[in-house]
Amino acid sequence: MNLASNGKLYGTLSSGGTNNYGSLFEYDYLTNSCQYKYNFNLIGGINPKSGFIEFSPGKMYSCASQNGIALGGTLFEYDFNTNTYSKKLDFSSSDGSKFNGPLTLASNGKYYAGTFHGGIADKGVIFEYDYTTNNYVKKIELVDTTGFYVFGALIHTPNLKLYGHTKYGGANNLGTLFEYDYVTNTYLKKFDFDQISGGNPLASLLFASDGFIYGTTTSGGNNSLGTLFQYDYVLNILTVKHHFSLNSGYDSYGGLMEASNGKIYGMTKMGGIDDAGVLFEYNPVSGQFILKYEFQGIVGSSPEGSLIETAPGILYGMTRGGSNGNGDIFEFNYNAGTIVPKHNFNNSDGKEPLGSLFKASNGILYGMTSIGGLYSRGTVFEYNNNTNSFTKKMDLDMGTTGWYPTSSFIEVDCINPIITASGPLSFCQGDSVILSVNSVGGSNIQWYRNGAPIAGATGGNYTAKSPGRYYVSVSDPYCAISVNTSIIRVRIPCLPPFDNQDKLSSSLTDADIFLNYDSQQQLFEIIATDLDAETYNLLIADATGRILLNENSGISNNSIYRNIDCSTFAKGLYIVKIVASDKMLSRKFVKER
């Protein structure tokens, strides 16, 4: 389900409804009421599994993965203000067909996605969609070597590139992780999945606030049931963080999401006490994986979508099964550890919601069912979590709308803020880089460094002089949603005086250490990143070799952040050493007063 700007939840069921092809529904969680808004049919598309994207206030886009005129699925628009449905595109085999999205907005104002069929080799394509002109362009043909069959959405990172993965192909035929440069139209395979790291990924990737990409696979790993992994797109390093099992759940089809507490949440379709899937939590700081709920009984089973946070601590999602056997909308409170079913679908209002909910600019959640509804081809629905009310908005059909949607909506014209830089993000101390964020007039902007707001930094541009992780919070006046950009990492590895002899061990080539001296406050900041150890030793010595500081501490999230008071240090040259496991790095520091 997705939370729309009207405060209601919208989703789809992949079956049921008047035509038994699924339905679109609206759910108001404050009044716990459900209304069915549309029944999918053969002409327009059937069996929706995707979620929504709200393009402009009230206008949301999604896809139906089956039928339409060319039988390759459809891209459609739903206006919740007028309760009208418009089919925008019919996908064909030659141009790419069957995608479960949703679409991803890039900095050029266009939308991108991959398909899991179609193209010359019938192995999928990457396409571009311009909603202002309703123009579709096939950009990349996928083949065995590139990886093929794209499932899940692409994600946008601060380097202005898109990342995604394929289910099959690559060196081991277990899928690939790829980078797509939409400026140069260049596709680059970055990683071949294997039996150790996991294979056959299906769920959308997540770009988290720590600057790393997270994802899941459905095969491989220690138990051959898939993995949860972290990917550093800067260093091109993929690290397994958890191996799925029969007890901890497996077959993660829905994407991961990062909640306001900084933790990552997801669901699996299988595993757990009843082999009906689980809801899990992953802490990227501690690396701890916690099983939060094992699906069973009235809450439903076998979720295939992702979760959405409607308020701090409150997550919403959808399942199959439940009291009526057709699927549920549920609410999970991760602080209290409680889960409550909010709406039980039935065949007339849709069945099997396989996608995710979307929050539109009106604050309401929207979603789709993959079957059910008037024509048994799915429905579009709305759910208001302020009034707890559910409304079916329309029925999908095979001919006019397309059917079997499995994705989520998007809302056009709601700004997707992206940070761009005036130059390199790695430079010498004393230099700077201008960071800029896109926004519309009347937006409220706040810049952040290392998770803390920067005082007075409320404009579209910010000059970064210090190392750290920067992001911006933008409140778009046309969308009742405050959106944070992805993280940008500013590095200052070049400090005068410095020469290559200062690096005492080449074994730490993947690590960076930054020193930022503040002569006014008589302190300097130490930031070390990409450290592969659990503890570290920090030493500071003067030019004679006398040790002024020697401390041991734990490493959190492969990084060290430390402020050192040097007001008692005399003028002169100092050496800072970081020792982590068998690795050591040294830098010089000059105090001038």
C-alpha cells in the first residue's frame, strides 16, 4: 500500500473483484473503512502487483503486468480527486513488456524502470518515460551477459546514476547488480551474484541514510535460501549481512525500507513458524537481524510487497490470506511490537494485494489488488489511516485498463529532491564544494551533516568545507510530504603537509581518514570510514614520538567519528594513527597556534 497526500492508503488486489482480475481500493485507517474504487478488466490490464507513484497532487501512476492491447501490460494514471482512470501506454513485446516497477524519477525529470520480458531477446529492457509528453523510449536491451529480467524498482544515488539488479544472467546465471548512467545511456554490470553472496534477487534495492545500498536475494548464501546484503557503490564492494533460513524467513519479494528510527524493515514470503513469511528488522549500525513477527492466522500470510511508515513507529503492509482468505491490510507498531489487521479483502473488492501501498500528497494510502473485483482482474483502492476508512476506487479489466498489477503508484510533479555538486566530492583541506538541491518555489529546505541540522543552511545551495555525510530535507508545497534526499559523502583525504610516506601500511587502501582542524575552537575532528574491524586503537604523537593520546574503542558501522580537544597541545607537527586489526594508517597534523 501507499500513503497518499489526502491521508488515505491505496493499494491493489491481484485477483477478486467483479471480474476476478483484481481491484484498486482506498483504506482509511482512522475509521477502519474500505472502499473499492476500480475493478480491473481485460482491456485496461489485469492482476496488478505494483504500487503507486503520485505524479502531481492527485495524479498517480502504476502498471498492470498483464494484457492491454498488446498483451504486454499497461502503464496507467489514476486521479483520486476525480476518481478517473486513464491508460497511458500499452507495452509490446519488442519494446519491453511486463514490469512490476514502480517508476523511478531521475534528476532530468524523466522516469526509468526495467522490465522482465520483451525486447529483441525477450529478456527485458530498461526504458525511459516522459510523462509530460507521454513518450516511451527503450534505452537498453538486456542479454545473458548483462543479466536479464529486472524485478523491482531502480534507485537513484548521489552520483546521478541508477542502480538495479536482474534475476538471471551474468557470469553465474544468478543475476547481476548493475549501474545505469541515464546521461550517457551507459549500462555497466557491477557485480555477478553467486552461491556465496546469494542469487536471483527480486526485491527493490534500498539506498539507506548511511550511504550504502541494501538488498536481498532469494537463493544462495549459507542456507541456499538467500541473503541480505550491503553494497558500497563508491568502492564496488558487496558484503553479506544476513543469511536467510527456514526460521528467519526466506523468499524476500518486497523491497526493504528504512524507518524513522534508522533501522531497516522487510518481509519474506516464506519461512517462520507456519512457513507463511516473517517481518524482520535489521540494524545497520550493530549488524543485528531481529525477527519481529511470524505471519499466521487473521493477519494473513505470504507478503510480497514492502512496508510503509505512516507515522513514527507505525508501519503498514499487505498480505495474502487473512480472515477471508483474500488478503489483509495490517498495521505494525515496531516500538510496541504489536501487529493488527485493519482491513480484510473479499472477492468483490479484490483479492491478493501483491504490491505495496503508496502515500499520496493528500496523505491517503493507495494500492491495488492483483485479481478480484468486478471483472476478476484487480482493483484500485484508497485507505485513509486518519479515519480508518477503505474505499474501492475502480475495477481493472483485461482490455481497457490492463490487469494483474504488482507494483505501486507514483505521483508526478511531487519533487524528488536530488543533491548535485559543483565539483569533486573529494578534495584538499581548505577547498570546498557547492552542493545544490532541486526544489520548487515555496519549498522548505534544511541541510544536514552527519544526521544533525546545519544552522542557517536553509537555501538551495550549501558550501561544504568539512568532511561528512550530507543530505537535505525538502517540504514541497504541492505535496504534503517532507522528503529527504539520498546521502552525499564529502571526503577530505588531502591534508598539507602530507606525503605518501605517511601511509604506513598498504593493507588499508580501502579506508579513508579525514582530519578537520578548527583553530578557533582548538579541536580537530577525526573521521575514518570503510574500516573492516570491530575495534580500533587511536594514537596521537608529537614530532618527537611522545604519545599524547592512546585509546581503544569499538567501531560502529565500519566508521569512527571523534572530536579531539587540542587546546593544551603546543604548536607543531603531530601524527595521528588509526590501528584496526592488522591494518594501520597514519596522517600528519599541524597546529599553528
